[in-house]
Amino acid sequence: MTWIQRLFGWVTGTSAPGSDPGERKLAEERDRTRRAILRALEFGVEVREAELEIIEHSALVAMLCESLGERTSLPESDLYVLQTAARLHEAGMFAVPSSLLLRPTALSPEELEQVRGQAKISAALAGIMHHPRVARLIEYQYDDYVMLSDRLPEADLLLAGLLRVADVIAAVTRPRPYQDPLPRKLQARLLEGGAGTRFHPLAVRCALGLSAGG
């Protein structure tokens, strides 16, 4: 059992009351303490979100995934998996130092890998709370299209491609500490240049059509 599974087992569990009055009192106090810690954790996430805009970014990615998914006529079940993955794909950012995420200069390759390590935590959380397909999409969120072609079935490959493209669009549309927003023409060039290598070709076509309003 991983530490994340232990954590979620603990925070979502309840204490057995027992028959002894002393044991019941202790069990009740443990449950109150558990709820207090949960509220503190929630508050901590909200404080960090105000600084890092994790919730806003994930919401934008989810909206883009919905639009892209509709353009590819995804089944309702696949669209649900895609949007759930979009909402949770940065949940593991709480484990990444703010000093890296807020740095006003580009990260080194080693630092970038440290940030991207959050995907494994996000995937583990999604695997506990949702379907394994959601976890797979999140785990592979940074992998290129050619890398995933041999790892995922076609249906999941498309979902992963849509998530990757939506995440990239959201990242370059809003200002970052180390970069200004990318104009639409340059966004299109970025996607076109990576179609078939970095990005799923169909996901790119849908994104370009969405940007053009077609």
C-alpha cells in the first residue's frame, strides 16, 4: 500500500466506536481530529491555489477538453473520463515546491522533471478516486504522441492526445512567471509543428478548427 492510499484510507475512514465508554470517546475524538485535519488540508490547498492558479488552469483545460471532445464526437463515457482527467491532472502539484512553479526564469531539465513528477501523484489520486483510465491519462500527460502510440489503445491514445493539446493551449494562453501569453498564430505553429510527433494529429486538427471557429 502506497503512502497516498494510506492517506486516503485514513482521511476517508471512521473509527470503530467500541463498547467501552473510554474507547468510544477516543474514537469520537479521532474522528473530530480527522475532520479538523481535512479542513486544514483543504485550506492549505486553497491558499496555494491563489498563488499558483492550479484550479483555474485545470478548469480551463477541462473546458477545452469538452470542446475538443465534442468535435471528435466522443462517446459520453469517454468525454467524462477525459474531463475528469483534465480536472485532476495537476492535483499532485501540492508536492512540488512553489519556488519552482513561481520562478520567473525557465526551469532546467532536471527541475522540469521534478515538476512533471507530480503526474504520478495525480495519477495515484485519480486511480483511488476514479477509474484506472483516468489515472492512465494523467500519468502520461507529458508524454509525446509517438511515445504513447505503443502504450495505449487507440481510444485512450486519442483521449491522451486531446488532454495534452488542451493542457498546452491553456499553458501558453495565460501568462506564466517566465513567459508572456503566446499569440494565436504562434500557438497554431506550435501545434502544427508537433502534429504526429509531440501531439496527436486529430487533436491538433480539432484544436486548430476550434481556434478558427470552424
